[in-house]
Amino acid sequence: MNGNTHGSKHKLRIWAQGATHPTHHQSYLASLLPHMQSCLDPDFELTFHTITPPVTTVHALSEFRFSREVIRGAIEAEKTGCDVFFMNHFQDVGLYEARASVAIPVLGLGETTLLHSCTIGRKLGLLAINPGFIAGHLDQVTRYGLQQRVAGIRAIDANIRDYMEAFASPDKKAALAEVFQRECRRLLDAGADVIVPTGGIPMMLFAGEAGANIDGAPIVNGVTILVKAAEMAVKLRKLGGIGTSRIAQSGFALPSAQTLQEFLQHG
């Protein structure tokens, strides 16, 4: 799905990879894509890519399947001349593998949102869209070294259909918002001073308006952060050559031609 409204071939190109489907997640994309476009600097263009079938179940196998889509998407993005790749999926599955596969910058919604959120508060409260994601978010907190910066992780017991209905129904959104606010306050009671909804869906639902907050604690819209971070990664690379570490101990050394070909043929 092309979310690009800028036609110049001279623009810097962003490949945005979603775990979504243009039909199954239509109400969400109707909010997400215009927002992404509104965030772009004039010298950038963004193309949003969906998948079939989308990630519609909360399970490790679904996440693993999407991780392969992420890695292949990053490789294709570089091959077709994109300047940066990001996934709009908070779990960041395949992020490190994709980053180790290509020379262009590779960003994930989870890592980017969490690291930026540390600059606007002392303690983060993570609010998942479903309890099934809590284990994965705990792994992310450890991977990114944020154990001392996260006050807690809670979840809304809802499914994808509930969220899609909330984008179209004010009553459904109000019902979910009531649960969201209750869980936010529990995170505040645990010491959080910044709320991070762990997904583009709740970010657009509950943090889409400027200044979104709960009792004064910012509710972070990581979609906005991710778009601007992608632009910044490209600009920093052009300004000072700042890019991904490629030394062996980083884990991000680029693959040999043989390794890359074997993945593309058999991975």
C-alpha cells in the first residue's frame, strides 16, 4: 500500500513495514497513513507496506512469520534504493537481523519509542494491547537495558476486532478508553511518569491528539517519533557518516554474499 503523496523522484525514501492488511485493518490505516504523511519533512517520501495474511493472532509463531517479512522487506528496501527502513510493529521482531542484513538504517517502533520516551521522563509505564504480548515486552526491556527505567507493564484484555471497531465507533472507543485510563493510573501508582502504549493501534487511538496525557503524564505516540527518527537517521548519515556498528561483537556485521543468498533462497 502506497502512502506516498509526494511524487518527486529526488526525495529521500522511507520504507515503512506494517504487520497489517489493507482490508482487515482498514479503519486503523485510515488514521495511521494520513498521520504518517503529516509528519514527513518535504524532502522525504514514505511508502507503507502491508502483508498478507496480516498478524491477527497473539502467538510466537505469528511474530516469527512477521520477522521474516521484516528481514526480507529491509533487503528489498535497500535493493530498490530506499534510504531507510522501519517496521511499525512494537514487538520489533526481526529488528536486529534486519539491521545486520543491510547498509541502510533500520528502525523498530518499540526500540525507537522506548529510547525516546526515556528523554521525557524518569519511569516508563508500558500498556500492551493484549496480555499475550507482556512476555515479549519484558524481553524488549531487557534487550534494550531499560530495567531501571520501566515502572511496570500492564495490558488491556482486548482483541484486534475490538480495536478496529473502536476506530469506527465512538462508543466502542469510549469503552476501551475507560479501560486504558484505568490501567494507565495503575502504572502511575507504580511510579510511571510516562505512558507508552505498546503498538501503533493504541498509539493512534489514545495518543493521536496533540498533548495526550493521563493526569499530566504524557501518552507517547511512537508513530510520530518513528517517522522523525527515520528522517534523522538518514540526515545524520549524510551529515557525519553515523551508521550502524559493523564490528563483530556488535552482531550487526553485514552478511557475505553467500549468507545473503542462502537466506533469500531458503530462509
